[in-house]
Amino acid sequence: MTLTVVDIDTVNAPPDTVGEFGGVVVGVTDSGAASAGSVAQAWLDHASFTITSGQATDRRIVHVESIDDTIATLDDRHSQYPVAATVCDDVLRAQPARVPTASDTRRGLTIESLAYSTLQGGREFAGWLHDQGPRVRHEQDDPVVLHRDGPELEIRFNRPDRHNAFSNALRAGLIDGLRVALADDTVGAVTFTGNGPSFCSGGDLREFGLLTDPADAHLARTRYSPAILLAALADRLGPALHARVHGAVLGSGLEMASFCGTVTAEPGAVFGLPELRLGLLPGAGGTVSVPRRIGRWRTAYLVLSGAQIDVHTAADWELIDGIESRAD
């Protein structure tokens, strides 16, 4: 498993796309708009992502402040989590480039979950888990609050003291709310939001490892999946399924919000996919939902670099659809 860096501006031979499975490939270009030549374009398509210190509008290219510092960060993270990084890259490449169908969503979530379960059984996740404290299951009577006003339904995370860390209890409450919306044809709009300083800070790390059998964990993720329900509700409601996010929008929080037809954010929101530091990849549908908004290249950058982006970058990338003040 290797991390290969390719200078897009000087490479003179196209990538081998028919050989054996490769590793992570990072392209580098001085310009945010690489050469229009067929070789350069083939490398932009093939690379896990490409970085530049120039301005970038191409979704295959990510602007960074320093190419050297970014390569050093990527090399360090890849050396710590080579399996998770490579598996994540494989999963992202497996997603179809065409306009997705419901079958594509289910197929993508299945691939993601199987890969996630594989990593749960691996040494990188085991190493992270070994250094953690006791596993604690979150229990709460009202982890998710529903509010109905005529045809509008609000689904609100209600664990503000933990930045709405996504626990099994929150999952159950969200699934109940989504099933209500899907079963009731009079629901014409759904707003998805959260109480407290953050929309959702990602998975509840204190619950990671409670399911010790990766196969059981795969079945739990796919048979009890908010992602499937969010995708179905987005198909029905379109832009009227609205995620209004703020504060930390990380990991599973970003993954779930990205299924929504409309995503708006407060000015101070930050976005990221931090799962690699656990030896894992996004497991709440993010390898499906996030690439549909920003492409697989920028999704791979978020995972493999661990970088967080602000609302302005998120809007430029079309990860969100607008910036607005919170109306609580």
C-alpha cells in the first residue's frame, strides 16, 4: 500500500487504469487549472485528488496553503493508517459517476458498510480502541425531538451537552422521525437540525466497539440505516428536505446532512470527515452522500487529510447550498 505523488504538470504518460489495484495517488499542480492535454486530464480523473496552491474551481483539485506541508500531513496520516486510507479510496472509486438511482444508493451503502466492517476487524481500529476507556452506551428518553406544524415536520437532535454526538439512541430517534415522515403523505417538508452549540459532532466515540462482531455490525448498519431513509425522503421531498446545520458538522453529522435536498449552515460552522484517525472510513453513508455533492476527489481529501473546512469553502464546493443565521 503506497502513497504516490504525481506532478500533473510534467507527467508525460497516462495512468495505468487496467492493471492491478493501486494505492492512494495524490496529484500536484502549480495551477488550479491543469493542462487541457489528455494526459493531464487522465491523471486528474485517476488521482485520489489533486492539490494546488493556486485557485481551484475544478472539483478534482483542492486548494491548499502549502503543497509541501499538505504532502507531509498526508504522508504521516497514510503511514499511520495505510489500510484505512487505501480501503476508503477503493470505496470512493466504486461509486458510480452517473446520476444515481435508488439501486445505486443501496449498492453504495452496502459497499461502504462491508468495508467499514472489514476495518473494524483490522489492526488500525484495534490499536485506536485499545487506547480508549470503558465503552458506555448512551441512554436518554428524548435524544431526538419531533415537532409538527401543519405539513412541516422538524426533526431535532437533542443531546446538546455532547454536541449531539451520534449514539445508538440518537440513531433510533432519528429513524423513528424519518419513518413518520415517510409514512405520512401529508408531511410536505422536513427540517433536520440540532439543539445546542453543534448540529452533530460525529459518532459517539464512547460507543465504538460495543458490537464486537464486524458481521453483526454490518447487519445493524444496513438493516437499521438512517441513510436509506434519508435518501428515500430526499427522493420524495427534494429541496423540502432541509438540513439546517451549525457548529461542528463532522463525521456522521455531515454524512447524513449531505443526503438532504437543501443544506444551509450558520457562518461559524465547520465541516470534516475525521474517521481515518480511528482506522475507519465514513460509515453513515458519507461515501455515497458527500461525493454526490462535491465529487469523490474532494471527499477523499477530507478523509485522508483530516482537514476541516469553513462555510465559505463548503459553499464554493457546493457541499452546502447557502449560509444563513440560525432561527431558534
